[in-house]
Amino acid sequence: MSGMRRPSRRSAFVWLAALLLVAGGWTFAPQGEGIVVTGQVINGTSGGAVPEGLPVTLQAFSESAQERAAVYTTTVAVDGSFRFDGVAAAEGDMLVARAVYQDVVYTSDTVTLEPGQQEASLHIAVYETTERRPDIRIAQLHMFLNRVDDRLRVGEYYLIGAAGDRTWVGREDPDTGQWITLAFRLPERAQGLWFSGPGLGERFVEWEGGFVDTQPIPPGLTTSEVFFSYEIPYRDGVRLTRDFDVPVDSVVLLISEAGGVTPEGAGISSAGTLETSMGVALSYTAGPLAAGQPLAFNLVDDETAAWNGGGWKEIALGLCVLAAAAGGAFWMWRSPVVPALPAEADALVEAIAALDADLEAGQVEEDVHRRRRKALKRQIHGLVGRGAEAQTALGEQ
């Protein structure tokens, strides 16, 4: 397997690197005075090893969205350890490390620097690859829905995981030579397909009735994510059906209250409201669903906009809902012509999810959680704002 060439995966990584380092305005930083970041690359596959000299990239995100993020590079030692000296970072800044092993990108958890912190530790788990499909499942599916006049915008955010201790690289399509993993079918009359990040021709490949993913799936509960959106014509009572080839553990529907629609269907339960920076979202839950079991519901007009569901915090929908909402709220209330959510925001969304998990586990105080979360959201809003300004400038040319 390791001897096979997978140019599509390599080109996708190169595209992502170019986007982050050039479009994102990042710079490579020399190592001098600053904090020390150490870490370890481990191979999570039984009997696997970490090759000496494996490159590791460190990215330091400033708390101020207006400042550039610095990028540092090094290689691992014979024992898999790595070290960065002189990292220019301060309180509230976030650090994340990445390594590419057998053409697959692996990242560390995101660390936010505490006041006065001079050292940080990051660890990266890599895995051997396999073509044999493991137990794949969708841990959480978040659907964002908003009616705008006679159109229904649908956003789908998937958190996907795999069993075992090897990264599944998928199978090679004999017609195209492309390595593919999961397939996603779209509803009939779907238009305006949009991806958060690399889209068709990059990470994803157009397929009959939808598209397929080329990104490998590492082992773990939520090791891969997919966020795309589309529009379909809306009429009162429109039926939306989604099919899945793998089991789905839970489904969360977030519907713009301003859209004036309500879902009706077997297994759909109300779950309160979610306050976002861009408006109120009504939440519903569904699942679990077995492989091949569809999610089907009707969307009907609800002019009363009355809401009697329970409070958002009173149900356990999963902490990643909050992270998904950070990007989903932007998409759901956006105007029809806007730039995609910047790729730099992905790490910020992941950091929000990790921060919420720390709060739930009692590992961070509420006031610290509130302050950090506000800073993360401010950075996301800053990125979105810069993207909108760029789009406006392009439109004026």
C-alpha cells in the first residue's frame, strides 16, 4: 500500500498548504527568543514505528485576528520527539502541530497559552494505512436549514470516525484511478453545491447523484469532518430525505427561527433553542439510524413562530454541536453571494469544541472558558469579515 501513488491526496494537501500559507497571510518564522514547544509523534498502529526525520509543522495563531499566524518547521528525533525553540506566542494564542505520514495529514490537539506560560507540549498520533474498510460510522450529523423566499438552504456537517488502529484510505476507482472513501448523495434538484474548504476537483470528486470524498479516515470517534451545503426549491410541505451507507449515531437539526419552518417526521424531537451571534436557531434531534435507514421529514410553514421546547442546556446533544454552530450560523444567515468560510477558521472551530469539552470535564473554570471562547469567536468573526471585504472589493473591480 505504501508504495502506491495517490496524486489526488498529495495534490489536496499541497492545495491546503498553499491556501493556509499564502491566502491566509501566514509567514514562516525564525526560531529565536520565545517559548519552547515540545512534543511526541507516536504511531498508534500495533507494531508501527515513527521514521526519524519526519517533518513536523507548528502553527501559532494570535488572539488578534488582525495579526498574522507564524509557522515553524522541524523534524522528529529517533525517539519520535520534536522541539521548537523561540516560538513567538503569548497569552491566549493557540498552538497546533501537524505531520504528514504516508500521505495522510495528522494534527495535534490545539493548546491555548496560559498567562506567563513559557513551555507547551503537543502530541501527534499517526497510523499505518489500510485498504480494508473498517467499521465506519457517522458519530454526529448536524443539519442547518433556512428558508429564504422560495429556496431552502441546507447545510450538512458530518463528524465521522473509524474503528481499529489503521487509517482507512478507501478504494481505488478503476475508471479514474482516484482513491475514494465515503459517498454523499444529494437530493433531486439540489443546486449551488458549496464546500467549507477544498471542494470538487480537490478533496471531493463529482459522482452520480452527488460526490465522493478522497480524504482518508483515521481511527477514532470523530477523526474526519465534512461540511457542505446546497439549495432546493421550497414549498410548504417539502420533503427532505437523506440516505446513509454507514450508521449514524445522532442527528441534530438547527433551523433558523426567522425562516418560519418546522420539521415534521417520525423520530424527530424538539430540543429547545440555540442562541447564536447571528440569530436564534430552533433545534431538533433524531437517530440513531442504521446503515441504509433514511432520515426523512417534511418542512412546513410555521407563521406563528411559537416555541415551547425545552432549554438548549437541558439536553445532551454533544459538545461538537456548539463548534459546528460557530460555522453553521454564519452559513445559515449569510447572504446568497458570500465567500466561503475561510479555511483558517477550521482550527478555531476545533479549539471551541476542545474548550467546551474541557469545561464539561471540569478542567477549566467558567470565567476562563467564557473569556477564551469569546476570543475564539472574535477571531472567527474577524476572518469572516475579512473574507466579506475581499468579496466586496472583487465585486467593485
